[in-house]
Amino acid sequence: MTHNKEIQTAINYIEINLCEALTLEEIADVVGFSKFYFHRMFQSEIGIPIYEYIRKRRLANAAQLLITTNIAIIEIAVNFRFESQEAFTRAFKSIYQLPPGRYRTAIKDLVIGGTKMNNKTAIKEWIMTGTAPEKYQVDIDKHVYNTGTKSATIKSVVEEFEVGEFGTIMQQFSAKSFLGKRVRFSGFVKTEEVDDWCGLWMRIDNALSVVLKLDNMQSRPIVGTTEWNHYACVLDVPQDAAILNIGVLLIGKGQVWLDNVSFQEVDLNVPTTELLPSEVFPDYPKNLSFEE
């Protein structure tokens, strides 16, 4: 059994209350679970314990304040519930490799001092493709991220798009280690002004590149402007599968960020999300008289 709705409710609650004294009991109560069950469920779905997730989100928000404001470090530390500036510094340095003061100076110098970032930065191990890749810019974003220090982003760079034109970043790898298993590709996604839609996607091909399984979130698209949310694609890998493909796509205008990606085998009680014709196409033909 999966609890995507409850996980997202918890994540939203955490985000709103990052500066409050969050407790496991409080968050579990919001989604209606016992604290013990919720703790196991959150770690199983997200991949890290809930307190570690909260800590990383607080540090990520603190990093943003350091480079976008002149708020005192001690004030930022207290605001995000650290016991002291020393405790904040230790935690911050463990993620960002620099103490907060030096991080603030170094990043501001990079942004303000005229050093031009390379907008053509390749994302190691990821392929850029799509029906109109020339209409998109792909980067590593060091200023917008869910946790850690970076995220991947796709941004449209033109105003006009044909229907269905998209850009995507993706990876391909062998299916041999996952034959007969159920797998989940998941990650945190943030969007800005997505006019059409975007989403994670996973496709399973055989040796002749025939598509065996597909989920591109077309039945549950991400649109508009959204904060960091957790999404997943879950598919069963057939015995004749040869290649697994994973990625995030953006159709039309807008920008999408991807962070904290995970790919793993899951239990068979986790429902699949395979794209089914009934979820995309109507049950019957329409407007056969052309009068509508």
C-alpha cells in the first residue's frame, strides 16, 4: 500500500511550519496515523527519516536567506529552530562544506561580482532530448533546490510552441537487474508558470526498442506554479524488458526543477501508475456530426 496523498499532506505541513517546533506526533496526527507507523512509512517512501528531511529543508531555506538577505546568521539559526549559532554552523557545514558566513560571501560574490555562469552546463550522466530541445535550456541550479546544494532544471527559452512540443532530461540503463520486479522512480519537483504540463516519466523497452510499459504522469499532470512536491512512477518490469528509461519532461512554456531522485525496487503492494488508455482517451467518439 502506498500513501502518496498522506505523504504530500505531511510535506506541505512541514513546509508551512519549518520555523515551528515540529514533532513526529504532531505531523503524524495531521495525516491520521500513529507516530510509529508514520515514521516507517515516511522513510520508506522518501528514503530518509522525517527528522533528517526537516533538517535538510530548514538548511536549504537558511541557505536561501544567506544569499538573498542580510539577516544576521544567529537570527537565521534561531528562526529555523537551531539551539545556537554553533549548532547551526556545524549542521550547515556538513551539507554545504562551508560555514554560513563564508558561504554567504562566496555565493554573493559569484552572483554579484560579474562571474557569468555557464548556461550550457551539462548534467552529468543525463541526456537532453525531446521533440524541440532547442527551445529549452537545461542547467544545474545552485540556488533553487529541495535539499542539498543543487537541482536540475529545464526552462523554456522561446515564446512560441507547437502543440505537444517538449524537452526532457533522461537516463537509460539496463533492465536486467529488475526483470520481474516492481520498480519506482521518484523525486521532488517544483514548477513555475508551466502553461501546458510537466511530469516525471518512466518507460520500459524491449531489445527492439518497442515500448512495453509507460507512465509519463499524463493522467496526473503538474501545471502552473507549484512548490516542492514528491511524485513517483511505479511500473512492473516484464521478463522481456531490455532498457529502462527515466526522466522529467516539460511540455510548452515554463520551468521545472527536479531534486532528490530515487530509483528502487518496491513491494508488490505499492500500486503501479502505468498509463492506461482509459485514463487519457474518452470511452466513446465525440462530435461525429461536426456540429459542436
